Amino acid sequence: MTTERFYADLPIIDRFIDITVSSNFVPVPNDWYIVVTDIVGSTEAIAQGRYKAVNFVGAAAIVSLLNIAGSLEIPFVFGGDGASLLIPGHLLPAARQALLANQAIAQRDFQLELRVGIIPVAHVTSDRDLLIAKLRVSDNYDQAIFRGGGLTYATDLLKNVATQQIYQLDAANLIPKADFSGLECRWQDIPSLQGEMVTLLVLATAPSDSQVNQIYREVITQLEKLYGRDAQLNPVLPANLRLSFRQSNLALEAKARAAAPTAWSRLRYLWKMRLENLLGLLLMRFGVRALDVDWGAYRYITAEATDHRKFDDILRMVIPSTPAKTKRLARYLDRQYRAGRLVHGLHISESALMTCLVFERSGRQVHFVDGSDGGYALAAVEMKQRLKS
């Protein structure tokens, strides 16, 4: 029996807090594969101020595999400096070509080394659980939620020197070929209207599933008490979305999507983006309906379809915050950490950045959110330090 549609046919959960209900999750079929991408030396690149390039390369791998999958839904999660996806076996040949192209573009255009691994689900589930659920975020975006430790274990297999050679992408006899249609990076950095932008990672450390569920439920409830629910936790608001015309912001997309890797081709693509942004600005300002798009509502559509909170064995969130609320959050997490219930990482900046996958202006799209200055990657450094201690 084919399992190609197992994710497409999963029932939808509607509330984020329901990720703490074990019965909402099902095992991933053993005949699927886990694709893991990771930028080597991302912390150093971020320290050099190249966090936007790090984010962009991480998102590019996702869009290239989604374009291969076409109308077939496949689950994915964006981690800031990399990504994880699940694909059925029939997509493997084209996926290998696309991933090789991602590695080439990362090196040639962004001077970044993209590590890529393909791990059979069966190699993971012999030691860990790999469980998945599907969360409705907006009418245009359903988000994959991962539990059981399997996704984290797959990443460890790729990074472990004893096993990485088994799972790293083998480039022999491969021709790089990728379609980056839909990959966009056209918004200005998104300022926090409350003063700070908090990038948060939380990992529960209890021994049983019921205890883990309880800890995450308490954390999510505490966040909702402190900040509000749903839209109030979202750093992306229609009011703070501004299209960019600066070359420094638009050059990332131009490098990846220009017809050829030449200065002239990229310059033409850059001016094409500026003209499209100018047209989009006018259409949104005057609330025009054109090309089957209600441009007056487009900022709202964008804000709703963001991954500002997600879960892949770790709770990940980007939250607009006041300094006072940030201190209250830090005190709460520190108390839980000292009690041995969780470890966490927290990075504070003034804004968020967003990389977009837009397949239909009034339809399927997702906008990847990270804290500026390397939010998730730097929060992960802090969390790892707590894990060691």
C-alpha cells in the first residue's frame, strides 16, 4: 500500500496548545526519508553580520523540494540556519539534484557550506519515535509538528563524525537542478512595536510523555497569560509590514533566482523586483482587486501565514515583547530550569526578519520568521550551554 498521501490525509488540529496531546500524533511511515540541511559554521557567519544570508539559504532548500513535490503535501520545518523535511521515496532522485544545487548556490553566491543529509525513516525509528501532527495556522498554511525525538536524532546522525558519511548527500553522477520559484525576500526587517523581539527555544527534560506534555502546556499557558493568544503572539502585523527597495535586502533573492549567475542578469532581476514591489505597494495602498488577489487584504494574508511559533521536539517562538515582559519571561524560565523541568535559550533583538515562500498570492504560502541578528541560532547556543551544565 502506498503511503505517499499519509501527510496530506492527516487530520487537522486547530489550537497550538493541542501539540501537547499525544493522541494527536501518528508515526511517520518507515518508507519515507528525512532530509536535513544545516549550515556549517552558521554561528560564525552570524557573528559576521550575515544572518540574512544564513536564513535565506536555509529556506531555499525547502522551496526547492516543495516545488518537486508539486501538489503533494510534504511536511517541513525551518530552523533558522537549516531545515528538516520528510519526503516519499519516489521524490528522492529529483530531491538529490535539487539539494546538490542548493549546496552549489550556497557556496558560490553566499560563501556558506550547506551540509545535507538524507536519512531513511526506518534507520531512525529503530531507536527513536518519529511522530507527526498537522496544525492549521491559516487558510493558506498547515504546519507540521514533530515529536518523539526522531527528528533530533536524524540531525545528530548527520552531524556525528561516526555516522555522517553514511547519510551525507553523495554528489557522484548527480547534475545540480533546482527550481526556486516562490522564494521571496522582499520585506523590510519587522520592528517590534513593543520595543523588543524575543527568540525563544524551550526543551522539556522530564522522563515521561505525560510530564513532557504537562511542562509544554504550562509554558504555552504562561506565554499566553503574559503576551496574549494567537495574533498577539505574532511579531508580524499588517501595520509593520513594509516592502523593501534596498539592494541589500533584495540581493539575496536576485542571486538565487536570476536567470544566470551574472552581474547583468542579477541587476535585471533586481529592478524587476523593485518594479513589482512598487506595483504591489500601490495596489495594497488603494485596496485594489487585481489578478485574482485582494491586495487590500494581502498584508493580513501574509501576517496570518507565518511560522512564528512551531514545534519539532523543541518549542520555537519569535515574540514581540516589552523589556518588562522579557524579564518576567526570563525569571519564569529560570525557575523552571533550576527545578530541572526544562532548558531554554533566549535571544533579544529589536526586530524580526522574514523569508517568504509564496506559491499563490491568495493561496498557498508560508513566511519564515526569525529574530534579527541570528535569533534562533544564538538562542540555540545559549540552550546548549544550559544543557551542558
